[in-house]
Amino acid sequence: MKKSKNMNKHYQKQSIKKEYAAARKSGKQTAAKATSKTGSTVKEKAGDKVKEFVSKHKGVFIGIGVGMMLLILLSAGISSCTAMFSSSGTSVIASSYLSEDEDMLGAEAQYSQMEADLKESLDNYERDHPGYDEYHFELDGISHDPYVLTSILSAMNEGCYTLEGVQELLQTLFDKQYILTETEVVEVRYRTETREASYPVTDPETGQTHLEYYTYEVEVPYDYYIMNVKLVNFDLSHLPVYIMTEEELELYAGYMETLGNREDLFPDSEYLSLYIANPPTAYAIDAAFQTDEKFTILIEEAEKYLGFPYVWGGSTPETSFDCSGFVSYVLTNSGLVNTGKLGAQGLYNICTHVSKADAQPGDLIFFKGTYDTPGVSHVGIYVGDNVMLHCGDPIQYTSIDTPYWQSHFFAFGRPNY
């Protein structure tokens, strides 16, 4: 995967500032909280993890003296889980998970168990909530990616955490990801009931009276109880932009770009295929399309971010991007169109509609229905030959000739360059 030197340098600067600020706060360092019965601390664990990381990756540091620098600084008491310094090899540490495996795997197992409990509750909802005439279920799927969870926990805990220390955060994440709504509806309905009645009949010959019986039907009102159960999975990967500080979001993007440098941690994650096994492939734009100076400027800016992870709500290289954040940033920072931060629909609104036959490299391409939202839901930069450069997951070149993109295609649009 292509990395951004600017992105890593930013992480390094921010981490150094945090490191020294934490060291000056006597007795208040987050990394110094007690985390075990034996009195070990997160700070001590972090130091051990950094030393362990350096030991396991000696080849990265040989020749640049970073290992010695790290150990000296650690021994001086200026250590944290996300320690990064201004040497070339330390961005590896900056984007690495440094929590203990037992804590990371334990947090993942606990979150998965919470999901399993929710699924079991919904599977047995009618049994556990009797008394209704009808049940309506509108349920999103229940799932999350373990790398997303681990990256969130790491970013929101200055780089490392313990299972005990993230109990409250795990519950908060779960409550924000899964929104369960139960709505009882009582309708007045009518049912047909058969009733029996009688009337007196007098025999004209004997004068005796007797009752004649008959049946009739009547509409009777009654209360009909309906339970509507709706589960919305907000998607765990969409939460960071809403719950993190800008600094935490930057850390999160760094972890997701590298998967914490721990490909072994969650081997079933789809991110391994997206980022590691099948990273974005190189694509050579037809030279004939690059005679246009404005298009060349646009692509030069856009290609700086190839391989960056998709981060919902992200709009800068530091936080990484979502689809509209990427296009907005590229248009603005190429100097061609100052859009500010616009959503996909907003970008469509500032474009002039272009037919498929007239689409040119540098036009924007818009899609609908790629996720549950009204209006335009995805945008990319068209580069010709039915290929777009877009913030997929990660940022990459993609053919628009696939059944998926063809089924969601909405329109081409041309910004006012």
C-alpha cells in the first residue's frame, strides 16, 4: 500500500506534543493508571511493548539508531503507548497496536458476545414478549470488524488499553452502533360474532306462546396489539467522526491504514483482503487524456492519497477521507474549485449535468443507493475508459463497468473549473 509521508510526519509531530505534555503532568498521565493487581501500570506496559516491538523488528531500526533512541527516552520516563519520534523508522510504531494481545482479543471477544446476546434476544423476542397479536421486525444485520473496534479503542486511549479499562467505552460503542426501537401499536379492529336471539310466537289454534330462536351476526370492536421491532446497525466504522477528537481521529486513520501492523491478530477480517492481500493496483491513465492541464493537476493531487483508508466523515489527509471528503479536498487543494467540505449530493448540486456520451476525464461521477441515504450517496473522479478514482476502501482506481456500479450509477457532472 502506498503510504503518505506527510501523514506519517503529522502523526509524529502530534505524538511528540502529546508525549511531552503528558510527561509534564505529574501524577496525571493517562498511561500511568493502575491496570493490574500487582500494581503494574499502562505506562510500564507501554514501555515494555515498545521495547518488545523494537526487539521483534530490529531490522527496521538497524542503521538509523532509532532503537537506542527509543530505549533511552523510555528509560528517562518519557514513554507512552503511541511514542513516535522524528526518525524515519518510527512511523511503524506510530501506527502499531501496542496493547497486550490478551486485552485486544478480550475486548473483541466481549464485544462479539454482546452482539451474540443481542441476536439471541431478537431471535426469541416473541417467546420473551408474549401477549401481542402480531410482531413486525425490521432488523439490520449484527456485525462489526475487529480491526475497526481495536483501532477505535487504541485511538481513544492514547495508543494502548486494558480490557478492564475499556468496559465503559465498549458499552458506549455498542449502544451507539445498535439502536433498538420497540413500538407498541394498538388498533381498534372489528370481528364478526354470531349471536342468538328469540322472539315469541303464539299458536293461533291453541293460543299457546313459545319462543322461536334465530342467529344473527354483529361487528364487535376489540383492541389488536402489534409490536414493531426495529434494529438499526449504525456501522461501527461510522462512529469515529462523531465521538472522537480531531487528534483521535487522526490516530484512528493511522491504525486503519496499517491494521496496527498486526495482520495476524484477526485473520478473518475483510480488511486483510482490502488492504494487505489485494491492495490498490497501479493504473496508467491514457496519455491522450493528460493533455488537459487542469485534469493533470487534478490527478496529481488525487494520486497523493492512493491507499488511504476510508474513514466516514474524514476530509483531510490527517483524518483520511470518505468519498465526498476526498473529492472536495482534491478539488479545493488542486486550486481548481474551492468547494469546501461538501457531501456527495452537495458536489452534484454544484456540477453541470453531463451525459454518458459526453463525459470527459476530470468530470465527477455520481451514484445512488450505495447505502441507505436519500439522494446521491457516492462520488468519484472520472479518468476516462470507464474508470474512476474514488475513495472506496481504500482510495483506489476502480472500473465502473461492474454490475454493482452500473446498478447504482446516477449521473456525470462537470464542476465549473
